[in-house]
Amino acid sequence: MEALDRLQTMALTYQAICQGERPWVALGNFMNEWFDYAKDHRARLIADPVTLPDAPGIDALRWAAFCAASVEWLCGRYGIACPSWVHNAAYCLPEPWFDSPGAHKPQVRARLLHQTPEPFRRRNVYCGNRMFANKYEFAEHYQRRHATATTTATSAFS
């Protein structure tokens, strides 16, 4: 079986969350695919819609909204055509959801209201702007800066 047959798509990520997988473990597996393992196949990672259970509880609704917002945000950030399924009204929460440590504190909620990207805010999901910090891009940036600094320092002493 080829690795591309086993992609951790967003649909599979959401399904894993609904089956009891810790959300950030499942999302971490998706992010590894998106940012590294399958970055040349990003459209395939998001093509299939997340499917709500027959009688979704509040957690299932929250994570569906989070997944749809994530796909929209990632598509905008990386220039990928956004699939139409993310615009389904079922992925919008009727009440605000603040998902962050300390979210019960007014100052944390104020920060989340200010920093959360639009695709999440539009769905009533407030999580800040750091949930998709790309460790792979950070490592590449650091290596380039280190190489430039090393080259500059070597040239200065030549």
C-alpha cells in the first residue's frame, strides 16, 4: 500500500476525534501530513467533508466547526482552493466557544476575541492565532538564518 493511500485527511481526523481520540493528537497527525509528509497533496487532505454524527453532542459540533475553520484558514494561508463543504452552516456554532487555557478569565477571552483568525471567528470558535504554528517552516527558517549568519561571519574573517 502506497503512503498516499493512508493520508490523515481532515475527514479522518474529525472521525478519530468523534471516536474518542484526543483532539490535539488527531489534529497533530493531520498537521504532520499538511506541513511535511503530504504537503504536495494538500488538496487531497481536505477534499472530503467532515461528517457529523447522527446526533452530535456539543463537542462533536465544536470540533466540526474547528475543522472547517482550520481547512479554510490553511487554504488561505497556503494558496489552496478551498473546498465548498467548509461553508456549510452546520459548521457554525450558535454560542461562542473559547478553547484555550485560562479561557474563563476575561483578559484571556479578550485576547482570543482579538487574535483569533476570521475563519474561526465567523464560526464562533475563539482559539487565538497560534494553533497552526508550523514547526517545519520554523526549522527551515532557523537553518537559513544560521547558514546566512555563519557565511557572513566566515566572510568577515577572511
